[in-house]
Amino acid sequence: MDVFGSLRSVLKIDDVCVDNNVFRLHYKVTVIFLLACSVLVTSRQYFGDPIDCIQRDDIPANIIDTYCWIHATFTLPRAFNKTVGVEVPHPGVDKFTPGEERTYHKYYQWVCFVLFFQAVMFYIPRYLWKMWEGQKMRNLVLNLNNPILSDENRDKELNLLVEYLRRNIGNHTTYLYYFTFCEALNFFNVCFQMYLVDAFLGGTFSTYGLDVLRYSEMDQDDRNDPMIRVFPRMTKCTFHRYGSSGDVQRHDALCILPLNIINEKIYIFLWFWFVFLAILSGALMIYRLCILSLDQCRDRVLIGRAKLTDKDDILTILSNGDAGDWFLLYMLCKNVDPLHYRELVHRLSNPDKVDQDSDNDEEKKLINDDGENYPMVPTLGQSEKK
């Protein structure tokens, strides 16, 4: 139940946004895809028949299947260059002599576990950011993401938020640095994942996508499918046992690996997806460096985001703050209703107006306490008195 609860937390859409679209590609799209693939491979591996070996001797089929599953099967690199049906029965399968170069496919029984481990790795930056963020944005937004608020509640929550921002100006740099660190972690993680899968598949993943593209453009007669090299359907397995005379006998078996039909499609998609994520995350890191170092870049980004807010009000606030304050205002802009945000920025850039509004509220409260007529529109003081 805990697993399904965690999966639901990944799938649900948060009402308060504390990251960006690229971040969500890492911890939502990628994690969901990897978990789905892990479940698919696991179901076929442990509730189906992941390997089926055939041989002409009297060894029971279940024994040879178990042995070849544990000790891994192999193909011969030279056999991939021979004509199937004429020189060899299947790609990579041929007679071999002891000491000849062989490629063992030891990854076969570990694919489901590696996919699950990768999903966990892609979720770690999200977990760290949630821990460091500590629902700060949710606490600041209050109910200002709701466009339908009474004037009384809106003014109360705006005044609370304005007071917080005025007292904590310059104190949000760590908040920005934590987020930037998690973005950088996303970038380095996807690069590490490409290296990890390449090592897992025996050094064939780094050029896997390019090889497939080249294969699709080749003539039919010259084609040598790279997916068959990495994920062969038919492989060989050698089983040794004692014969009746006490000597060691070698038995060759031909093994079918049905899961490789699924594996090849999973990893060709992952190759292109990881490359796409790496490029996108790298571009985002360049953008983040510009944000951290260039004031004009921050100004333009926030002005472009807050289209209903007065440009001069935004520039006034940013001139008195740093990159951390900009980041907090940017995140508030993503979560607060545009009209409420416009009023928030206006009050921040005009502190005298906020003080005047507070004095007016106090004046109205004193008038009410003296027994004079209440105004037609209730004030915060009147609400508290009731």
C-alpha cells in the first residue's frame, strides 16, 4: 500500500507549484515510465517464461533453463557478420572453440531491478527539494491562489504577505541555491544514468541510438541490426557435467530470450529520452547561471511572467532585492492569482500606501468603538469585534 501511495503522490497535480516543467519531466514523466517498465519486465520475468533452452541430450529442460538463467548466455561477435539461414542459424549463434571471444549477456535477469533503481535515482532531487522547501510557498500563498476572495480576507492576507516580504528582504538566497542545486542534480543524474546503463549493457548503450538511426538508413542487403547485437533473441549456453565414464562432457544449448523483445524497445526509447533530458537540463543550467549573475535577465523574466503587473512596480522591488528575492517573487507569481499578485507588488513598491491603509483600518475601528454608524462595507476591525 505504501508503494501505491508513493505512486499516487507522484501522479497527483499539486495546487501549489514549487518547481518547473523541466523538473517535472525528471520526477514525474521519467519516474512513471521507468516504474511502468520495471513492472512490465517483472511480470514477464517472474510470472512467465523468461528463458527457454533446447538441446538434444537427456538433460531435463528445467535444469538447463535454470542453469543458463543463472550463469548467463552468450553470443559470438564474429557470427553477426555472417548470413542468417546460410552460414549461421541465427544472428550471433555459431559453432565456437574454447578460448574464442564471446559476449555474455549478464544484464538479462537484472533489467527490472535496474529500471526500479533508476526510477529512485530520478526521484531523489525532487525528494531533497521538497524537504528543503518545507512547504514555504504553500504557507506564503495562503488563499491568494483563489481568485474569488472577499475584500476583507484579501486585504488581510495581502498585508500579512507584504509584511513578511518587507521584513525578510535579502533572506531568500538559500532558498534559490537549494533549488538550483536540485536542478543541477537533475542534470548530473541523467548524465550518470547514461553512463550507468552503458556499463550495465557492456558498453553498447552510448552509441545505441545512433547505431539504430544508421541502421534504418542502410540498404536492406547490408543491414546488421544493432538491437539484435545488444538484445539478441537467440543465444547459446554451455552446460558441463560428468559422463558415465567419469569424464567431463560439454553440452551446448540454444536459448530463446523473449524478454529482449521488450528490452530493446525500452532502451531505445530511454536513449533518446536521456539525450533529450540532458540537453534540456543543460540549457536550463545555462539559463539559471544567467539568472544568478545578470540583473537585467531577472527583470525581463519576471516582467514577462507577471503581464498584468505594473512594470515600474516590479523594477522598484527588484532594485532593492537580490536574486533570492527575485526567485521568491517569481514562484509567488506562478501560484498567486494575477490580480492579487498585481496588488501585492503594488503594495510592496509603495510602502506608504500600505501604512496608510493600516492607519485607515485603525481609524475605522476607533470610530466603531465610539458608537458611531458603521460604514456600509465591513472592515477587518468590525469583523474581529463581532
